[in-house]
Amino acid sequence: MTTSETISALPAAGTKLKVENLNIVFTRDGKTTPVLQDINLVVSGGEFVCVVGPSGCGKSTLLNVMGGFLSPTSGSVKIDGEVVRGPDPRRVFVFQERGVFPWLTVEGNIGFGLFKLPAAERKQRVAHYIKMVGLEGFEESYPAELSGGMKQRLEVARALAVNPDMLYLDEPFGALDSITRHIMRGELLSIWEAERKTIVFVTHDIDEAVQMADRVVVLSARPAVVQEIVNIDIPHPRDISSSRYLELRDGILQQIGLACKI
Amino acid sequence: MVRLRPIVFIAVLLVAWQVAVSRHPAYILPGPWGVVGGMADLVRHGFLFKYVVASLFRVTWGFSLATLLAIPLGLTIGWYRRAQMALNPLVQVFRPISPLAWIPLAILWFGVGDASSIFLIFLGCFFPLLLTSINAVRNIPSVYINAGRNFGLRPAELVYRVLYPAVVPQLLVGLRITLGVAWLVVVAAEMIAVDSGLGFLIVDARNAGNRYDLVVAGMVIIGLIGLLLDTAMRSLEKVRSFRWAYSED
């Protein structure tokens, strides 16, 4: 399957995000490094897309451009037909590092983006999302008193509280142990099924991508191009020992150039 | 019992001091009893309170003026990389100059009196605080700033809701160290530039009659007040919304 086939197969009406001929070149100390080369990608509303690729290939850079934190060297990123010119609360970034504010309590963090709401509504929203991510009883706790998984849930709750259309997640579970990571995947999927946000999820974990995404975008090594876009045609909840799952996962591993045996 | 250990240890040292002084009267050093007597003299004549207030007054002014100027300036310089590049050499040249080297100019400009010692304290505090503020801004993880921008904060809100809380813990450490510097500088400044305060007490006690009991009494008082100032600043670091920056992990 080629990139162009995938794109044309999508319904144009539901297009949420469109990356067109995107190039990113970094210039440092007079040296130029091309990072992203001619990236084209269309994401539909409510879709869950994972971006995978070798370490350092520019996955996070791509997400930063989509989030408006970085301007493209050429090409464009459009959301709902509008060119992205900066960060916006309608699309919230969940950061790779722990981005929760350590000087605020759990409540303070979740309410951080809700400063425009009246106090009563803010309180209600905060309570709703504390419940959703299972942090009841920790309302007054500071992040330093929480475990890694709880901090990550807090960050997701802070992002969801402003009711964005889109979530960008940059290796959100990368720092967690494998059991917590497994639980967090399930929780993110159930949140996604309940709220139907458009999600772009960057990960270096191919299993994670195949378990969660509707489609997996495989980037090549730097300068990154879109090597392949794989449709994951397994309904949720996914059986991760099914032959179709293994077939799709092994296909992506081969794309990246890894053998399926260690 | 464990809590009493430091007190017992200090008591032992005081006894040793007293014994050593009484066994070697040829050396000029007052014993602890002499120092207590000196303090009693100072209290009786009303000097102790007056001089402590005079010194604290100068430190308060010098330290506060330096804080009010250096912190906003430092935060601004730290935020704008160009400003930092332009001003950094200047700061680095002024910083190693001891505030005491300014004494002649201070007296020339402000005369003998409160103003010149306040000026010296100000100088002693200004540059360390400026550097602390510059570094505090530069050390803010970009993830906090990006998160703030992502939630649609206007620049003024970003300063108030992200930059300020992110730098406060580092600034508190800087303020605590700088207040210690201010307390060092005030004693030196008072030895030369004024006629009151704890520094003046020490010089005056020697000049006006070799009252070394008063000299040491002055030193002990300076030490105790320094300890109190430091403890007060330290207690700020225990505030819950600041404490995150001081935890071990």
C-alpha cells in the first residue's frame, strides 16, 4: 500500500488535519540538517493515528509543527482548513517529559486551562476529570506526591479538561513501567471511545501503535519521509495474540528494518 | 535526649572556653562570662537594641532595594537571549568587585551615614540576585512554557501563572544567600561609614578603651541575628507550593 492510496481512500469531508508538502530544516552553527522531507498526511476527525519511526527521526518534530510550537520551513499544516500559526487550546499537547506544573495541586493542574470559565463550572469540570482519570482523593496533592502513572493521568486530564478537538501525545507512556503502560493504554482508549477526540500519538513502541491506532504512520530515518501508512483493521478490544495483529506488527517491524526475532 | 545533644555540646565548649581563658590570662580574650557581662552592659545602656535596629534598618533597605531592582531586571534579561548576551560581560566584571572596594566612592557620593552603608549593602546584594534571576529564568523547562502557551495564556498571564511560580524556589535560595551577604556587608560598612550599628560597636569598643568583652559580645550578637535571618528565610522553603523544587528526586 502506498501513501497516496491511503490518502485518497479517506473521505474528504471528515478531514481534521492536513499536512501538505511539509519540510523542516534545522539550522545550527551554520549547518543545515533536513529533518522532515515532503511529509503529506491527512487525519480524519475522531481518528486515532500513531506515528512511529526510528529514534531521532523527527517524530516529535512533526508533532511540534502540528501543535504550532514550530514553524515549517516550507509546506503547511492545516486544521479544519485553517493554517496552524501557533499553539491553541483547541488542540492540546501532552508532553513527553512530565509537563504537569509541580507548583499546583491536582485540582490546580486540571483547572489550569479553565481560567475563562466561571468558578462553579470550573469546579464541576475539574471534579469530572479527576473522576475520569481516577485521581479522587488526591485533589489536594502535589505532583511530587504522585506516582509516574498518576502524573501522566493528571496530564491527560488537564488536556481533556479544556475540551480540545485534538490531542497530541508525545511518547506519553515512555517513562512508565510496562504494567502501568499497559493500563494507561486501556485507559486512553476508553477515554478516546467516550470523547472521540482526534488523536495523534507519537511512540517508538510498535506494539503500542498497533494496539491503539486506527492507522500507523511509519517514518523513515532522518531526513524522515512517510515510508508507509498502515491501516489497523482490527476492532477494539484487540486480541494482541491474534494472527492479524502479529501480521500487522511484523509488517511494520520489517518496514523499519528490524527482524521479528531477537 | 537526642535533641539536647547540640545544647550539651555547646555548653561543653563554653566551659572549655572559660577554663582556657582563666588558665592563660596573658592572652587577651574575654571568657563567656565576660561576654555575658558585656552584653548586660550594652543592654543596660540601651545600646544593644539601638545598634541592632540600626544595622537591621540598613540591611532592610539595601536588601529590599536590590531585590526590587535585580529580580525584575534579571528575569527580563534571562528571558531575552539578546539582552543576556549584551549585558553578561558587564555583570561578570562588576560581580567580583567586593562591595567594600566601593567604600571610598560611597563616602564621596553619600557622605558618612546611613545612605552610604545602604548603598554598599545594595551593591553586595544586587549582582548575586541579578545572576540568580537570570539563571532561574533560563532553567525553566521549556515544557512548562509550552504548556502555558498551549492553554492560550496571554504574555502577562504566562509571566504570572508559569514563569513566576517556576522561578520562585530558585529565587528563594538566592535571596537567602544574599541576605547572608547583606549581613556580612553591613558590619564592614558600619566600621567605616557610620557611627552606629553592630559594626560600629565593634570598632568603637576597641578604639574607645579596648573593651574586648564588648567586641566579642558584638560578634556573638551578629552571629545570632544572622542565624535568625537565615532560619526565617529557610522557613519560606517549606511552603507547599514551593517545596517541589527542593525534593531529593
